[in-house]
Amino acid sequence: MGMELIIQIIAGLIGGNAAGAGLKTLSLGTAGNSVAGAVGGGLGGVLMGMLGGDAGAAAANLDLGTIIQSVAGGGIGGAVLTAIVGMLKKAMAK
């Protein structure tokens, strides 16, 4: 799962920064968006892998479908976690 995890973290980093750029009121700054996105990307990718079936076979055969699943899971996970952390930060600032 090594290469998949790297793809998921990078996709999460991009997704986190995209969420921060799109949701200005929830942005954590570039560093915060990157960290939250990377963590969310890793978690989102793992969850997508669990839902996708046999993760061991997918890891052995890093094909286009596996890469797309890793990018989607990582990007979505990164964006969602960044938005959640941004909402929590905003709520705590009140």
C-alpha cells in the first residue's frame, strides 16, 4: 500500500488546498490546509480502499483504476477534513 498511500497523501494535500481556496471562511492558511489535507487524504484513501474490496490485490497491481481510486479518495478526504477542521476552528473562535 506504499505507493497508494503516497498518491493519497499528495491528492489530499491538493484537495485540502483547493477546499481552503474555495471556502475562504474555512481556510486554515496554506500550511494548515496542506497538513489537514494530507492527513485527510491518507484517511480518505484508506476508507475508499476498504470499501473498494480486496486492497491487497489492488496494491499488488497498481493499475489505472487503483490510481484513480487513490486520487479520488485522497482528494475528497483531504478537502472534507480541511473543511471540518476549518468549521471547528471558526466555531471555537466565537
